[in-house]
Amino acid sequence: VGSEMCIRDRYRRVQLAGLHKYWLAKIYNTPSYTNHILIIPRMQVHEEFKKKHKCPLKHAEEGKVVTRFPPEPSGYLHIGHAKALIVNYYYAKMFNGKMIVRFDDTNPSKENLDFVDSIIRDIKTLGITPDTVTYTSDYFAEFMKFMEKFIKEGNAYADDTPKDLMKEERTKGIESKHREDSVEDNLKHWKEMIEGTPEGQKWCIRGKLNMKDKVKCCLLYTSDAADDSLRVDLGGRR
């Protein structure tokens, strides 16, 4: 899958080859898989083996299972992606549910339309037809409304701390000097970020987590995400 096999692809191929009975048992009921998946050795699956490894989802309800495959269009798919596609598609179809392909186009400086086209082709090559294809950027307006709500509630703040210093402070559990800035100041910087001004590009929005907790980093928004000049031009693919 993708342009060529890398070392990681070869490693994953060995792993899949070693688990071929397990994976073929999963995909046995969907003919399109065995017609298209060439990376998995083929074998005869007995009924008792197929039954043993069907692995239904616990508490899953018929028609209500929704799975998601969220590729970032900044590179080609590899065999590890193929495994994720197979598993997600298999479980969705097993329970007559839906599988969503959602392009995580939130890092526009590294994304390319060629990668979008390549991913779509590779998904088709695997014999998979997603029920829905969406793009994270379609929901940016809604995300921004929630972000403004978080700031107004005092749960998020704007920060221009240099990257290296931010990492050092996070490691040591030191609060940023901007953590207790006023809501008004945070909203002012937020507006500059949305407008993509030179000043706004220096700032990010951070969640106000407990800096003494093990999980104390929550970067919610960066100025790149608001830069339409960097957005992948999907030209009617939505």
C-alpha cells in the first residue's frame, strides 16, 4: 500500500504472516477481502476455527456500531494502516453498522492533495467502501465556537511561551505565566490567532489542566489550523 514498502511495512508483513489464521478468520465472511488483500497468505479456514475467532464486540448492538479510520493526508498508507482499515471495516459490517473515513486535515503545512487521492485509491484497492468520508476541517467553525466557550468558562488560556521552555515547564510541573491571564486578554489573543496576524501566530490555546497531575499537557489549538492559505484544496471532493 502506498508508493513502496519501507522497513516498517516489511516488519508488519512478517507480523501479519504469522497471524494469518487469525486475520483470515476475521475477514472470511467478506469475499472482497480475500479477493483484494494480497499481503495476507491465503489458507482454508475450518468452520470451528472461524467460529472461535469471530471475536464479536462486547455489548455491540445490531445496526449501531460505528467505526472510524482517521488518516492524516501527509503521507502514504502503509501495511499497519491496512490492518486498521480491515479491522474497522470488518466489525462495522459484522453488525450492519457504518465505517467512517475521516481525513484529519488539521496540519495543513504538511498535507498534500496527492496524499488524499492516494489514500482514497488504496482504500478502494483493499476492497473497502466507507459509508461516509468526512474532513475534520469541515467542523472548524463548530470547534471554534467550543474553543471560545472554553476560554470564557476559564478552562483554556492563550500562551506564547517558547516551545523549549513550555516543554521544560511541563516536565517540571511549572504553570505558565499566562495561565491566570484574564478572559478578556485570552479572547483578544484568540481573535488574533483566528485572523492569522503576525502576533496571533505566536500564540496557542492550552487547556487549564492540573500541572501536578501525570497528564498535564493539553494543546487545544495552534495558529496553523486557522491559516486558510495552507489548507489542502480538496476541490469538490467533499
